[in-house]
Amino acid sequence: MRFKPEQTAPLIKSAAVGALTGVFFSILFVALPGAALIFLVGVFNLDLDLSWFPSVITILALGGGGGSIFAAALFIKDRYIPYVEQVQEFEDDSDDDRFR
């Protein structure tokens, strides 16, 4: 699969936007609930082992990498398989002749 030079810039832009979106969602859905869990464990002195929870850098890197790969895959898919919706023909099925 080869891209033309005019297609590489939009692909890189799409991957960059996907990376930023992935970082945002990883912060929203993983880092903030994790921080709340760590806060609750600390405040209530719970005896829970949180060593399984990944570091912030790992969360952001996985979110950015995953978002970038997902956006690039969608970009490539849209280049080769465009989204076309079937539209119903309304004029052929007219049984009502009062508007003619």
C-alpha cells in the first residue's frame, strides 16, 4: 500500500488528532478514576495493593498510541472503502397522483 505525497499530510494530521483525542479520553476514563481510587484508599486508610495501577506516563502513552493507530486505520479505511448510504427513491413509488 503506497500513499501519494498529497495523502501523507492528511494521514499524519489525522493520526495527530487521534493521538490527542486518545490522550484526552485516557485522562478522562482511566487517570481521573484512578486518581480518585488512590485518593479514597489514602483517605480511608484502606489496605489495598494498588501496584497494579499503571503510571501516568503509561496511561498517556497507551491512550495516545491507541488513538493515533485508530485514527490512522479509519483514515486508510475511508480512502479505500468510502461510506455510501443507500437512499430510497421516493419518486418511483408515488401512488398519489394529486400533485401531478
